[in-house]
Amino acid sequence: MAAPATGTVVVTGAGRGLGEAMARRAAEDGHRVVVAELDPARGAATAAALRADGLDAHFVRCDVADPASVDALAAATAALGPLHGLVNNAGLANGVGGKEFHDLTVEEWDRLMTVNARGPWLVARALLPQLLATGTGRVVNLASDAALHGSPRLAHYIASKGAVIALTRAMARELGDKGVTVNAVAPGLTACEATENVPAERHELYRLGRAVSRPQRPDDLIGLVAFLLGEESRYLTGQVIAVNGGFTMH
């Protein structure tokens, strides 16, 4: 049985994989969770599964690339009560590799940047008044370790996640004295549905480069996200934390 709700946490892209795992952990930690997901079947199923386990979860369909949809998410969240945290997880990763930067089309570049870089900004902008109202708001942005080490044939994806890192730092500077912390988590290649189509050679690259060589799982990440949403992270902001088994070390 879940502990009493300690405020609402919105998790975008929570219909599967990392997003679903982070939504479940937030709910288990006593938060009311908004499953913000583009795919209505996935989103509704995630929220239903959490409720079946006695957790407080609500599905809201959201397209983070659409300002009107993001505004509707903000309105639905406001109706549920005080907002404690936002996990900006939604993004495009499926089938984005394979082309060198000069072979990418303008459409491919813009699609990744619209969802992966503009999306987190739109959602944070829409939810900011609610985060400020609590005085202890938490924002966790999902970046990627690919933006820390570079990787061939992923230029638009890396650029979008690099933008997330830069946005995190800018937001942290502006919100630090307003009671809102903003941090980014940079996962490595994680074994989940979203990475099923990643070429085998990229998985092998990570296996050979990790200090902890086993495959990365979603549950390797969720403890850090839970910490960043919690009270003990109150003096931590503007940071980018890589979780990748030591594939990158800074």
C-alpha cells in the first residue's frame, strides 16, 4: 500500500520503458503521479496498472511537441492538487541512428529537436507556476550520455540531448532562489522497448566500454531520479549525472 500522497509528480513519456519505471517509483514513494503519454493505450494501461497496485495515478494524453496539448496537461495537473515534481522523459530515440550528420534531412533534424529539445521546455514552462507555488519544486530532465561523449551517426539526437543539458543549467540558474531545483540525468544505452532497434554494434560498444559490463536496466536509474525528486536533494541543482555503468567518467 502506498504512503499518503506528498504532491503530484508529472512524468512525460510514462507509457513504457524508463518513463513507466520512474512513474511507478514516484507513486510507490507516495506521490500522486500523472502519466503524461502520447499513446493513449500505453498511457491508460500504465495508469491502470499503478492503480491496481493501490497507487495514485492519472493518465493525461500529451504530445510534448504541441503547445496546446501541453497547456491541457498543465490544466489537468492543476486540478489534482499541488505539483511537487516534473520528470521530462518524453523523447524520440527509436530508429534515429544510422546517418551521418551531412546525410540528415531538415525534416529529420527538426523532428528530433522539436520533441527532444523544445518539448521539455514547453512542459516546464507550462507547469512552472504550479512548481513555484509549492516552494519546493523539483524538475528532472532526461538527457543522454551520448551528448557527453559523442557518437557517430546520431548528430540530431545528440544535439537535442545537448540542448536538454544546456536548458537544465539555464533553468537551474533562474529558479535556484525560487525554491525549484533542476537537474539532468544522462542514461547510457538501456535495455528496454525503446532501444530494441538499436544496432548490435552499439550495444557491443557499450558492453566493452562500461566499468560495469552487464546491460543497463531501467531500475538502474530510478533510484537516482527518486533522490532528485526528494527532500535530500534540496541543495543539488544544475547538475548532469551520467548513469551508464562507468561508460563515461567525469
